[in-house]
Amino acid sequence: MANLLSADHDLDLEGELGTDDEEDADYLDEDEDEVMEDDGDEYYATPRTVFIYPPATTPQAAGVHLIKSGEFGRVEPKIKARKNNRNLAAVFNNRLTNPHPVVYKEDYAAVLSVDSSFFYTCSQDFRLHIYDTTAPPQRAMSRADVTQDQPQTTMNLNRRIQGQHGRWTITDANLSPDNDRIIYSSITSTAYMCSTKEDNPVQVPIPFHDSPGVHYGFWDSGPGSFGLFSCRFSADGNEVIAGGRGYIYVYDLLANSRSVKILAHADDVNSCCWADTSSGNVLVSASDDSYLKVWDRRSLGSSPKPSGVLVGHTEGITYVSAKGDGRYVVSNGKDQAMRLWDLRKMRSNGEYERTAHIEYGVPNFDYRYPSYPRPRYKAHPLDCSVMTYRGHSVLMTLIRCHFSPTETTGGQYLYSGSADGRIHIWSLDGTLVQVLDRTKTLPIQADPSGVEYSRTASRNNASCVRDVSWSPEQPVIISAAWESSRHGSTLARHEWKGLSKMTNSLQDWEEKRRQEQAETAESGSATRRSSRIQQQRLRRLLMPGMYFSVDDDDDEEM
């Protein structure tokens, strides 16, 4: 658990931790293969190596406590999925003492619709693509079919919408709760909203700048012009929250006017969200200044200050996602850490202001390049996060993270894309449950019970998984990544066959997969079965993108 300091504990943090060479600073262990000497800011000015935090190998006490306490919400009991468990008393006791609380309606994913009926993406050419996830897959795309207008996938394209052009690219997009509208932002002060049901929908401008009704034109240049990096519909679909150059905004779609403007951060706001799906009063913003701030709209009139600050990251924050219960949020940081927060344990604004001028990150570090130098601090000294998850790479772009669906998994997993081309899935206790490799995925297919497509050849293309979406109805994950060697984006569907029969416990699914592997290997050594027969048996449980090698003469990797 994070070390919480009381609000009245007066600390001279600048004197204790404000310099690079203090002995009591929270340095990383010095037993790495390559130890970098601290020779001042010149060392950090040019990153010379890639530093990667190792993931936790054993469950962390804070995460275990969170799971057992019941405060996090419904976490599906795994005892029903244990094959060898014959303790019926324990089974019934578990059911009686752990009633299912209310399941909150949440905004589950950024790229899958709430009912999982379609999947949407946006691209640098300001086009939005909507795919039908319920239709059978189309034939695999050949090189002649590949164009820059459409990401490479075998999903059926339902609609392609040409959005309003802005600066550089579409920075964010979000569906309305009824799936009828989509809003998207760019590096301009105007977002746009359009229908998802029409082929050529009207692009409705949503201006967030200070001059209502004034549109500055193609490049959106003019007084008060700025870029938006995040936009989200409210739970009722009547408001939109957006974040940009240090500010967060709320736009009332019914009144057709901006209702909230907050100077929230000292740097760009990369992400923002609603903390809950009921009232819409609590807002959360995440910035390149390394802080998350919590805002209560009901108190903004009397005080323009945040209700609290979530302190822990040492570098800028790329994304924040809410569980939807008004209590828990998760964030990705350029310090290569994903952190889980409890809004009841945030720091006061006074504590934040006493340390806001101190720099705990790596000076001159630029996350856009695939290199992260050895950091000076594991976390901010006032870290108030509940849990920290490591092992992925938050570089090159604004990598996103999410909670797993409440309806099918109890929200017991956290997952994120990664600049190393993989999808990382953690248990609440901090341990990595699975790592999926995008370069070894099978072609996308829609029917879980259908025949398998032939496996694609292994690719060594450098890829970066920016966003991942976990279906709330099926044991399926869809990821979006861009590959430098292909000069384009690809979509991949990853499916756990049989997971729904195991109460959606990835741990049990992994255990069964390992047992199948051991049984097949033993059978193969006894009967000398061919490698192809062994692979056919194992593929029933093998999830696309996972590493596996058959222990035979060919030692072929699936």
C-alpha cells in the first residue's frame, strides 16, 4: 500500500528530495546489468539506454487486500471453476457470504460499442471506420486491397465517415451511450459530432473556445485557439467533457453552449473522463505535468481549485479511465507505470501545491522516441496510488489502459496496450496474467465456433499497440496498432475459447491450457504423434498472439 502522509504533516520535500544526489532519494536498485552513472542533467538530456521495469512476480499485499475486502466491487469467485475442488460447504458458504452488488453501467471501451455490435476506429486522414462485429469475416486482404484509406482487417466495414479536417490527426473519438452519435477531436479547439447511422452525416461543430458561435476556419487559428486531446460523452449523452492545453471543458449539447471551463494543469491535458455514470458531477483530468486532478462541479462556483489530486506518477500521464463507480480510476504514465487510484485517498490541494514546483521526472525525456533512460525515482514521494502495475512500455504515442468488463469478469483485470507490440493483462493483485503478442495473431474471425483460419506467418515488424478494447459480452479483445514497416494500422481480434465456461477467470483458463499442453506433450512422447495433430488439439484453447512451442523434433512455434 502506498505510504500516505497526513495532511497536517509539514514536510520540507524540496529540501529532502529536491536534488539529484540526496542519499535518501528513492533510487532504483543498483544491481542492473548496466548501471548508468548520474553525471548531471547531461545524462538525461540524451537517452542512451532503454530502462524497463520488471512486472511483479508475486501477488502484492495491497492488491490482495483490495480483492478480498469487497470494496472494489464484484470480483467473480473462482472456486466454482476449480476442477478438483470437492468442498461443497466452502462453495455454498462463498455464495452466501459474497452477494453480488449492483452492477454499474460503465463506458466499457473506447473502440467497441457498449453492446459489442460494432467496432470503430479513427485515422490520420480524418476518416472514421465502423465495422460490424456480428457479421462473418470477409476474405483476407491481399496486397492489392491494402490502401491507406482503410486499416488492414478481415472485419466487415459497415460505414466509412469522412470527418471534418483539423490539425495533424484525430486525437480522440467516443460513442454516445445509444451508439447513434460519435464525437471526435483534433488539435483544434473545435470538436465535431456526427451520426453513425448515415453514410454522409452532417458534421456538427462543438466549439470549446472563448468565442461562442465563431469558427476560425480550417486551421482553427485565432484568439484562444488550442488543441483538444480527449473528449467523452456523459452517461446520458447530453454533455461532453474535453481536455486541451491545460484546460478541461464541459459542453452542454442541449443548451448548445460551453458550461464549464477550468484551468486545470500546468501542461497539456492528455485525457479526461467522468468519474461515475450516475450524476456526472465529478470530473477527472490527467496531464503532462504528471498529476491527475479531481473536480466537483458543485463546488467550482465557490472555489476554482480541485477537490483533490492523485499524486504518484513522475512523468506525464497518457490516459485515465474510470471504473464508473465514482471511486476507482486507472492511469497510464510515461514513467512506464500504470496506477490504480481510489478517489477517497487522494491528496489535498494544499499538499499538491507544496510539491508542485519540484521536478521528480527525468529532465528532457521525450516519450515519443523508443528509449527510456534510467529514472531517478520509482514514484513521487507523496504517492497515494492503491496499486502500481509494470511490465509494459508507454512510449511513442499516448498508450491507453482500461478496466476489464464488470459484467463478465467482475472488473478483476486491468489491461493496456504497449509500445513493444504487445497487450498486457494484469490481475488486481499486480501480477501479469497474460501478455499477447500482436505479431503472432491469427486472422480476425467473427464466429467463435467456426473453423480456424490458417495461421499467419510470424512477423518481425515493429508495432505499437495504442488502444485495446475488451468486449463486455464475449471473451474477445480487439486491438489497434500501427506498424512502422507497413506504414499503416492493423486491427486484431484475440479470443479465449472456453473462457466463458470458466466464469471468465483467466487464471483458470491459463491453468487448463498448461494442463492441455502437458497432457499433449506426454501423449506425443508415448505415441510419437505428429506435430500437426498435437497443434490441432492445443489450438482449441490457444489464444491468438500467445507464445507456445511444441516439444518435438520440429519445435514449431504457434
